[in-house]
Amino acid sequence: MRPTDAELQTLYAQYAPVIHRRCRSILGNEEDAHDAVQETFSRVIVHWEKFRGESSPLTWMYRISTNYCLNRIRNRRSRADKRQVHRDEIVSTSFERAGSLWEDEATVRRLLELADDQERAIVIHLFFDDMTREQAARMVGVSVPTLRKRLNIFLKRARKAMESDGFALAAGAVVVLLSLLPLLLSFGEAP
Amino acid sequence: MIDLDKLINPGDRPSRLEIGQAWSSEIDDTQARAIRDGAASQPASVAWLEGLDAARDEVAPFDPELLRKRAFRIREDEQREAELEAKREAQPRAAWWREFLSVTGAVAAATVAIVVLLPPVDRPTTREQHVTPHTTAGAKGSGAIDFYLLRDDQVHPGSEDEIHWAGDRVQFSYRTQGESTLVLLSVDGRGELNLYYPDVGDDPVPVVPGERHMLDGSIILDDAPDFELILAYFGHSSVAEVNDEVRAILDEEGREGLLLLAEDYMDVDSIFLHKGETSPAAGER
């Protein structure tokens, strides 16, 4: 069973802008965002039966596009010219700066490359998707305490990298990172 | 300065997923209205909602042919991956370990022979100390890698002498004396660097000095043409340092420079895999 072009077009009009916008935010460029949309909708075709059974198609597409983003981030990590790429990103203007929870999303993207896939997914859901801890934990499939631990590990590693690495990180990001540690300590106390 | 209270959503505003569900009319009007109301007082949420409107014009035009072609490739990849996984799981464990033990035994025997036959040599231990690069070729001892190959249902010790193809699955083993870390990467025929161990992060993977050990996991060769040069760096402190060195040598001296590097220095080993253009069994894969 395969979707018709008309069915696909309806879904595309309904969801493609959401996926595009989200992946551009996470990956930081238009080209990757376009590719993420293509990948997500191609997988909708491949897994059409399963997709039709989903209560929230957008949540399913979020999972697919998260996997795509994780792969892109992983591949970037292995590129020889990544450091130059990231210097470029850091000095460029983030197109979402005004509406972002972060001072510098490019720096967060750089930090994501230090993480493993589960940590990346957690950071993506918390900070790019603006989910609560409970929502992010559900998306990743871990408990809230586990999510807190994984995030803590990520932040420690990121701080270490920022202290020892020579690349030009924005000073604002250092503030963000260091400031997050006390916030983490209050996780257990939050209702 | 960042407002820390807003860094992690405490539940006082809808997530961007929920905003997306409202925007795309996935949920009913009442729920959508509640989400929009919840977003209205949050500047970041309002900006996100406006961004979704703008994204209508930014997203690529709908092209069903393109999507179906890509879906076809994804389906093929998933099938191939499932078949390879099934083959790997179907491998008789005893046969694998017989292979492994026979190689390990041969290596141990060879090591004993070398130790007995060779007079003591003051080998350089660092790159700076290494003043006569070519004199130690063939007498490396600090770190070495080998590999096993899974192809057409068969697992066997790999060899640089045979031609390799896209789809071949390779698993590495290592042996090191004194070094406790490893970075393993490759340069392919397209000149691209691919990092395998570690798969993420800047810290090399820890390794156990002494006898031969298998590395967890395996890699599947892609369709990069001509060759895949695997490089193993033992005892280095960061992936970035290794990456920079490999890139610099590749740019200045090409792959021959990397091969010489692996020959000349005890802390680097390499495997050169010749890649065939078209597998004789391509039709079956």
C-alpha cells in the first residue's frame, strides 16, 4: 500500500513547513533543512502503513527528522574541515537569534557534536523544541532522572571542551553553559 | 544575558511540537486555540509561530517523483541492512572464534619469533625523536590493526591484497604495547575523512595494551571509488589533533604521504583497501 500523490501533497502542505522550520533551527542551514524535509516525507512513503496508524503524524515526523538531524551532526563531526565550518558559523549571524532561547544557536550546534546520540536528542528536544523535561524524556524514551543525568554529563563534557579547545566560542555561550549547572541542580526540586 | 528561567520549558508554554500541531491543524480547534493562547504571552513562542507561516514560502515545492525515488533508495538500503544483519547473526559463533583464535595464535607465535630473533633496538617512541624515518619500516611495535571481512556470508581475516567492494562489512582488531588510546579514521578515494572510533566527541577511545582485541561494531564500505585508507593513531590526546595532521599530510603529500606516515611511526598503523569499480556479485547484492 502506497500513498497517492494527492495524499502526499496534502501531508506536505500540512507538515513540510513545520519540519523545515525545525530542522533549519537545529542544523543551521537551508540546504540541510530542505534535505531533512525530503528525507522525512520519503520515509513517510516507505513506512506508509505504520504512519497512517499514528495518532500524531507530526510526532512521528519529529522522530524521523530527529534521526536525520542526529546523522547530519554525526557526519559533520567527521569532516576534516569542520573546525573551519564552525568558526564560520559562530561568527555568522544566527537567523533565529531574536526568537531563540539561546544567545548563539551555532555554539549549541557545535556543542552537540561533542555528545552521543541520546544526549543530542535530549538537547534537541529541550532547547530546540522547547519541550518540558517530561516531554523530552518521553520522546527519547528515558525517565526524567535519567534525562537529568545525561544532560549533566553532556554539560560537563561541553564545559571541559570549551575550556581546553582553542576554537572561538562566543563568550555568551560560556555564560549559558556555566549558568545551566545550577539550574540542573534544581531539577530534582521542581514540581 | 540569558533568562535562565526560560532555558528549559517549565510547562508554562506550549512546546514547539505542540505549536506545530496547532498550526498544522492536526489537533481540534479547541485544543489548537488553547495552545495559541498559551503561546501568545511568550515572545519566543510567538516568533516560532510566525516562523511557521514564513516557512510556507521557504519550503521546497512538492515533487512526488523526487520523494518516490528517494523512498525507493531508502527501502533498498533498509532491506540490504536487514539482510546483512541477518547474515551476521546467522554466522556460527564457533567458526568466528576459530578464525579469531587461529589468527591470534599466529600473531602470538610471530611475536615470540620476532622477540627471539631480533636484537634489542632503541626505537624512537615519539615523532620528535624519530630522526631516521625509514629505518624502522617493518619493525613497528607500538600499535597495529588488522581486520576481518564479512562478505557473501563468509567471515575471514582481511587482506590488503584483495579487492574490496561497496557493501563489504569490516570489523577491526588492534594490538598495542603501552598505548591506551586509539583514534581510527579513514581517507577515501574522494579525499574525505571519515571518523570511526570514537564516533563522537574529541576524546580517543580507550584501548587495552597487550594482546589483540576486537573493536566493537563494524563498518560497511560505501561506494567511494579507488581506495579506503584506514588509519589508526595510538596514544594521541585528541581527535582534532589527529584530524588536523591527516588533513595536512593529505593536502601536501596525498595518500602516499599518509602511507609513509604509517610506515615510519610506531604510533600509527594503516590498512590500504583497494576498491573495485563494480563488484562481480553486484547483481546479487
